[in-house]
Amino acid sequence: MEITGWADVVLPECTYLERYDDIRVAEQREPLIALRMPAAESQNNTKPAWWMAKKLAGKLGLEAYFPFKTIEEELDWKLKQMGTSLKEMQTLGVKKYPRQDGDLYIPDGSDYKFDTSSGKIELFSNDFLAAGFEPLPVYVPHPEPPEGFYRLNYGRAPMHTFSRTANNPNLTDLMDENTLWVNPKVATEWGLKKDQKVYLQNQDGVVSSFSIKVRITERIRWDSVYMVHGFGHSEKKLSRAYGHGASDSELITTVMTDPIMGGTGMRGNFVTFKLDKKETIS
């Protein structure tokens, strides 16, 4: 991955299919524990993070924090505190427990109080009002694309995991670059053809480092375009991924923030087409 180029030291971790992980504990509706265990041997001398942490702790004189020789030994000890064992969980995978505290549903007729200032379900929030926010949701129109620009939407593909698998030979055989979904109406207006390569410029003047092929489809609205995230890598050492497709990340220069809960929205960016990278669009 490109981000490893910023590191002075890289500790190559094996994938989740090649290692044990800590026990998953679910305490909600139906209490259960689950074990993730390796389905294959690790490749190319990669190691699990547990092994790395134990070795580093030893170098730092912190061996006492890792009293177990192996993660299997540690997991077995933990599971025995829960009335099971690693051997049993290797067979079961998931073990359910009966609820011992609290009803799953609010009993009829009970004097239940919610965690609000009134103790009731609140549509009008006095807490929001006291903090200077709107006590009821108020619709705020989202930004609209300028003339000649289109909302940049991005998403995932089932064969890739974010950008980390773009250089994987098995997965690039399935999808080696992304395409730009363009509505037929927009394609006609711009004279775009199937598989034609275009550059993208966003509302702040940022231009994509690489071009992207056009996919003309009714599956996208006329005011938007869409691409799969994770392509357009600029690191030449990624021999299979370098320069393949465009990067949505470099075109996301405006991030909207929710004033109450701090959530971020990155689909408030807009792009237009550049048939020639040297072309200037204002």
C-alpha cells in the first residue's frame, strides 16, 4: 500500500485469515462469544500483531505484560474463565449464553424512564435547545453543483477492500481499474463515448493525476457521477495499480461537518470533465 512509503520500519502483519484474534464478546440482545482462528498458514514470513507486540515488549523489558508463550495459550486461559476452552471453541466457533440481567423488552405497564431530561421519548429536545442547537430537526439544503459540474459519489467494489488490495494480482485480474459512471444525457451533452478517457477537475481547481474511462449508464443520475474508491495510485512501486483509474480521494477537498455530532460528509464535492489535462476550466 502507498501509505507504507511514509514508514521507516514496516512490520508485515498476516491477514485475518492467517491468524487468531482476540475473543469477540457480544453482550447485547443475545450474549455470545466468537473465535476467529486461522484458515491457512501465513505467507512470506508475515506475523500476527500479537507476536509483534510480544517481541517488542521483550526488547523493552516489558515481558511481564505478556506472560503467555503463544496466543493460543492466552486464548485458552481466557476461555476457561468463561466456562469453555480453546479446544471447544475451535469446534463451536460461536457459543451463546442465556441472558442473566435485564429484560430484552420493556415490560408492559412498567414505569420506565429513558435517558433524557424528561425521562420520556423526546421529539422536541430541551437539551439541544439549552446547548444552542435547534430542538427539532431543521432541513438545511445541501450544496448543489455549479453549472457544468456533477456531484462526485464514490463507493466500493466486492472484489476490493478500500485501496489496500489494488495491487493484489488475484483481485486486479477481476478489476484492475475504476470507471466513471456518467448518465447518457450528460454523455451526449459532452460528446463522451464509452471507454473514453477523461481527467476530472473539482470545484477547487484540483485535477486528477490520472485519467479515468467513461462508463455510460442509466444507473447514475444526470447531476452526479460515480467511481469505485481505491484506484489512481501514484506510487510507481505498486506495479499493477500505478496510474490505473482515478483517485476520488484527491478530488475531495471540501469536507462538511455536522455541527451537533461532528459527523463528516465528503459527498459535497463536484467535478467536471477535462478532455486534456492541460485544459483550464474556471
